[in-house]
Amino acid sequence: MKYFIIAGEASGDLHGSNLITGLIKTDPDAEIYCWGGDKMESSGARLLVHYRELAVMGFWEVIIKLGKIFKNLRKCRQQILDFKPDLVILIDYPGFNLRIAKYLNNQNINVYYYISPKVWAWKKSRVKRIKQYINRMYVIFPFETKFFEKQGYRVHYFGNPLVETVEKGIELSAGRDKFLAGYGLENKPIISLLAGSRLQEVKKILPVMVRIEKYYPEYQLLVAGVNTIDRSVYNHILKGSCIRVIFDDTYNLLLNSDAALVTSGTATLETAIAGIPQVVCYRGSRLSYAIARMLVKIRFISLVNLIMDKEIVKELIQHNFNERKLVSELNIILPGGWKRNIMLDNYSLLRKKLSGRGASSRIAKDMYHSLKLVDNVN
């Protein structure tokens, strides 16, 4: 069968790559085109557009880039029509993907959504469009099934694919000595800084994280860098510090860390599954943050706290994301801190909620077999 997959950011590329592996295993004749990233391409898809050309963060930032967004929408629609896929799979990225779904509604093409838009947080009105345009929805958080049930829409939950991804990363990770030697690092404990995968995030968040260096001379601070961001950006922010960047080796870095500062997003859940105590950080533009406060109707922003429905990890957002509070919260989760073991115990409960390994493979099989059923009916 022919599949067209659309992912608009790094986390979607990660989930998409695992899904592609599962699809090819289930359907050896699969022909897959994608909008995504390097991971999806290396898993066997033909990459048409890289997500770095798509990623936009914040309300104001979207407005000023509307021309480029609409140009990309037209390009994507045409490529889908030219390819004539049996199935289009949309991965998160709702502002773009729901517009694609609407267009495809009258094109006699099956559209599945993998990783639901966060309609439980804001834009609940999108549920109506999901019901109208999406043939099948796959969610990755257990609480989402109850949310959609209340909206009168059946979704499918097969576990969270990050569990398998992180556990594979753990299995393949280098030991501490090998990790330190491989990067020429000092034999000192590590605090890792995960400043995000988008340029706007790194520019706003990493400079604040860097300020804590002077408080921890007994530690080495290391940034989890991504190759989709030019190295000059990191070099400029880190100028005058002793902090180094470890590119595209986040699991190795995390697993050899005593604690981490983590930008809100998928990385908070990855860090928790890996068992590393963390402080969650976020800062956006003032306008975007003001709009978000009016629209977003959830108690927490980190996936860890949302899944557990209580504060497991501290969230430092906007004006609360500052040097003093970072140091205060980090001190209590470093070895010897009173909150460290409490957080680790809650991480164990979190992993049990996420249903174990193999989610990507189970989802790929369900997609393939449900599509075959549709074909047989037609």
C-alpha cells in the first residue's frame, strides 16, 4: 500500500520513524512518502519536505508567517494528489494537519490521525473537525480516551510509543566511562540542559539555563543540541561559559546525568521514563504567553504532570523561569535533595500507566489491518 505521512516537528519525526518501521514490517510492499525529518527518512520513507521548514512556535509567530504556511499547504495537497496514497497519516501538528484533512475529505482518501491534537487543553472546537474529517484516531495518553468518549468519538489507545523508544535508548546507551571518554568530558557529575528542538525555544530558554553554571562548580553542565539548529546559535549563547553541547545523543546524555532542566514538550516525558529528576522550563514571547493564558484550560503544561494529574515535576513558566527559582528547584532534586526519591517513585507509577513497549508496532498493525477491511468493504 501507499502511505503519505506528515509530521511538523522533531517529536513527530521520532514517532513517525518508529511507525514507519512498524508499517514496513507489517506491509513489506509499503511505499511511503513523508513530510518529516531525518529519522523518518532513515526508517525507509522518501522525505519530500523537512520539518525545519515548517516549525513555527507561538501565536504571533504563526501570524507573521501565514504566507509561508499557506504556500506549504498548497504544496502538500498537490504532492498528495500526485502520489495517490491509500492512506494519509497525520502526526500531531494540528494547525497544518487539520487543514490538510479538511481538503482530503472530498478526495476519497483515508485519513488517520496519529497522536491527537491537544484538544483537551485548548481549541476543543477542533473535536468537531476531527469527527468530520478523520477516519481513525490514535491517542498516546490514557486520559485522552475518556476525553474523547465524552465528546462522542471513539479513539484507539495502544500504549505510548515513547516507552519503547526510551527503553531502546537505554539498552543502546554507552556506560559512563565510555560516554565521558567519547566526548572528552571531565569525570564530574552532569546536569543536562534540554533547551528544545526549535530555534525560537533555544534562543529564549537556553540563555536562562546557562546562568546557573556559577552555582554548580562541582558539576559539568551539558546541552542536548540538535543538528537542525545551526551550531553558531549555541556558540553565541554559550560564549564565555564552560558549557559544551552534545549533538543528537540525548539519551546517552540524560542517562549519565544526575538531573536535567527540560523545556516543556515531549522531552519532559522522555526524561521521566529514563528516570532522571527534572525541572520543567518554558518561556515564550509576551504576546503568545498572554494569549495562551486566555485560551489554555489545563492545570499543567508538562506531560508528566498531565498524565499523573498532579504535580510530580516543578514547572517554571514565563516570569517564574528565572535563575533564582531554577537553582532552588534543582537543589532539591540533585543527589541528597529531599524531593529526588519522591520524584523517582512517581516516575515508576507513570511508566505503569503508559502500557509498556511495542506501541508503535501495535499501532502500525492496526492501521494496516483496518485499512484492508475498508478496502474489502469497498
